[in-house]
Amino acid sequence: MADLLKKRIALITGASRGIGSAIAKGFAAEGAHVILVARTVGGLEEVDDEIQAAGGSASLVPMDLKDFPAIDRLGASIHERWGKLDILVANGSMLGQLTPIHQYDPILWDEVIAVNLTANQRLLRSKDPLLRKSNAGRVIFVSSGTAQTARPFWGAYAVSKAGLETMARSYAAENANSKLKINIVNPGATRTNIRAAAYPGEDPKTVKAPKTLVPLFLELASPACLRNGDLIKA
Ligand SMILES: NC(=O)c1ccc[n+]([C@@H]2O[C@H](COP(=O)([O-])OP(=O)(O)OC[C@H]3O[C@@H](n4cnc5c(N)ncnc54)[C@H](OP(=O)(O)O)[C@@H]3O)[C@@H](O)[C@H]2O)c1
């Protein structure tokens, strides 16, 4: 066990698999206590088993990111137990449909915007006061290349990520003179469920594994990080 994030409290959404799971394991291996959010209890437990086997510690929070009052309650629980939050990784996300904008299912559209965008504002609403209690609060938003390229057929996903990036940059600018450091990562093509759903014909072995992203997330989460408001393509 190394100690880059020793005793730091890190909340990671979308931690039941894929990139979030790799970040959780990477942070725990550096001494952080990780709070893992996702809906799939089995996935969270598998990540927890691996973290514990490596000597780390985690708290599991099975939760739907569309349940905004539950996001608020999580803020109250973190406050009660730790009185602060050092790191927030806003990673949880859904793909939705790949289809022309005008044909997008309206219910699914709202769901994608809720999970990928609104839930992250809701996270900030209840976690910002806790991040300010940290001596070096760090926030990392996970975006996508689709936010910048207006890629055809990516619909609500691309729109949600564009909104997320604008929200993250506004939040970073609002905190330019604070101890908080807020950055955005575009992970690029990574071997996960979202990638497989978007590119079903692709051989997964041709794209990088989630754990290759861990060093970048560690850099942005560490108390030594001085970057703020950056969009970093992995
Ligand atoms: N993989 C890529 O090539 C790629 C490229 C660009 C950007 N990204 C971004 O990377 C991030 C991680 O995605 P991934 O590639 O690792 O995909 P993934 O393996 O499908 O992971 C998505 C995570 O989000 C969680 N999630 C989805 N809907 C949720 C909900 N309603 N409530 C709570 N949790 C929810 C999932 O958990 P449950 O299903 O258990 O709830 C899962 O843990 C996302 O922000 C994605 O947009 C990925």
C-alpha cells in the first residue's frame, strides 16, 4: 500500500465497474478511504472485495443517481461520519440511444440528462461544503470527446457531456481563489460496457484498459495538484 492519498476520503460515482472501479481500486491502493456509488450491489461488492484483499477500505452506497434526495442524504451521512470530503470523482454515466436527435425517445432523453448532468449539480450542491472542509478538496468530472465534437447520433449523451463540461468550468472559475481544484478528464476510448454498447463490432482488446487511466486520476486527486479548470484528454 502506497500513501499518495493516505487517509483521504474519496467519493466515486459509477464505481461498480469500468473506469470508476479502476479509479476506486487505484485510490484505495494509495491509502484513500473510497465511498463507492452505483446501483449494482454485486458490482460494488466485487470492487470492495478486491480493495479489502489489497489492504484498503471502502464504504458502499448502492444508489440510483436519478434519486436526487438520496444524493442530498449522502452528503449528510458523509458530514456525520467524516465531517469533510477530500475528493469527488463524478464519473457515473449512461449512454442512452445512438439515434438522430429528432427521433430520440423523450423519456430516455430526460433520464440521460438526469444521470449524466443534473445528478452532478446535485452532487456539488451537497458535497461542496464538505469539500471546503478539506485542506485540499479535489473534484474530477469525467466527460467525453462527444462534448466537443457534436458527433452525429450521440444525442443526449453528447449534450449532457457538453453541459457537464460547461458546469465544471464554471465551478472551477468560481473557485479560482479557493483551495479547491476542479478538473475534467476525457478518458478517450476505454474497454468498458459503455464503449462496447457504442461500438458493438469493435474488438475490446484494441482499446485501453480502465486501469491505464489511474495515474492521471491520482495526479488530479492528490493534494499536490495545482491544476484548475483544465480539460485533460487521457
Ligand atoms: N469507456 C469509454 O470509452 C469512455 C469514453 C469517454 C467517456 N467515458 C466516460 O467514462 C465514465 C465511466 O464510464 P465507463 O466507460 O466506465 O462505463 P461503464 O462501465 O458502463 O460504467 C458506468 C458506471 O456508471 C454507473 N451508472 C450508470 N447509471 C447509473 C445510475 N442511474 N445511477 C448510479 N450509477 C449509474 C454504472 O453503475 P450501475 O449500472 O451499477 O448503476 C457504472 O458503474 C462515464 O462518465 C463515461 O461517459 C467513457
